[in-house]
Amino acid sequence: MPPAKKRTRTYDPAKIRAAVLDQAAHLRRAVAELTPEQLAAPTRLGAWTVRDLVAHVATAVSAVDRAVRAPAPARQDAVLLDWPSSTVGHAEAVDDAARRLAAEHPDPGAALAAAEERLRALLAEHPGSRLLATGAGALPLADYLVTRTVELVVHTDDLNAAVPGLDVPVDRQALAAATRLLADALAAEAPGGSTEVRVPPYAVVQCVQGPRHTRGTPPNVVETDPLTWLRLATGRTTWRDAVDGARVRASGERADLEGLLPLMR
């Protein structure tokens, strides 16, 4: 049985499947319109160009197909909340894979379109209970798809930031799932009840050790919007910059989350 210490909320499998496919389609349509100059532009992701970013998105989408084609694990040995922290150890491999795909495919948009097409086909064939071997351990397909909402929404935001004037839409269900997963990951990494983190309209979690709040207005409150939360949780922006820019409202002596972020790197 999976570990009991991390209790993951329930996600509607049908809504998650639809959200992943919708967000992949949004990205595919936007990428198809990018010019060579736009593909060569820098991003906020270190040395990655937009071409590298698109190649990584294609890799993240096709990861589901690769996992389904591999032998199914004998049993589940991880839970969904194990995934965010597991990504830290794979950063170098992720970088290598993105650069290799970008170099091998002159048209990264075509690679993304092919990955989306394969994903649609396999989701029509395989049940959500099918176990997959992932970097976090053996997870059901339905859970692994929740992780794809984080990949797709965060990288949609990266692409919008890299290409002036681009405004790739973000699927509401995908944004909700990504926000909730990373809010729950914070609560799992810093268990406690002294601080309430609010990301309206999608998530509210209690975290950080200390006196537990029981009723009324909590003494320690952090509130932000979903995209700012995702940028904080994935290292796209710093806690201090978000607070100074009034994108985070934090009150109380235990409301400073700087030492707990980012959750993913």
C-alpha cells in the first residue's frame, strides 16, 4: 500500500483528462504560429530558448505515453504528493532531454502535436487505474495526469512570459488542479496548523508548526493568486519579490514562507 503519511485530495479523473488535453491543445495551437525568431528567443529558464521550452513541453506530454508503454509496476508505492519534491533530482536529465529534442527536431511544434495526438489515443484506451513507473514511484495513470497539469500550466506561463504579445489561454480545471497539488505539497512539506495559505478560488491549506488556529480569523495568513502561487512554488519568482510587488499578502509572525519555497526546481 502507498504511504499513509501524505493524504492526497481526490481529483475527478474525467475533468483532469479533459483539462490536460485542452491545455496541450492550447499550447499546440500557439506554438504552431511562432516564428523562427520567436523560437530562438530567450526564456526565464536559464539558458533555454523558446525552442528548448517547447521541446520540453513535448517531452512532458509524451512522458505519459512512454510510461504506459513500459511494463506496469506490481504495486503502487507512492502517492501523488511525492511527485513535486521528486522533480529536484531530475533537473539535469530534464535539461538534457529538452536540448536533445530541440536539436533533433527542426519543428518543435510538430513534435508537440505528435505527442498530443498520442496522448489522446492512449487516454481513450487505458483506465486511470493503470499503474505507471514514474520518477516519484509507481502511481496510477489518473494521478500522473494531475502532475501534467502542473507541467502544462507552468510552461504555458513561461511561454507567455517569453514571447511578447502571446496570450496562450489557461484551462480553468488545469489551473485549479495545479494550484491544489502544489498547495497540498506545501502542507505536506511543512505540516502544522499555525498558518493558513489561501489561493482563491482554488485552495486553502493549513501548514507550519505552531499554535493551531481553531476559529475566527487566523493569526497567520498568506494569500495570493493562482499564477503567482505557481511561480513561487516552482521558483519562477522569489518570495521577497512577490511580497514587495504586492502579489502576496502575508500577515503574522509565521506567515513568512521564504524558507519553504520553491517546492520544485
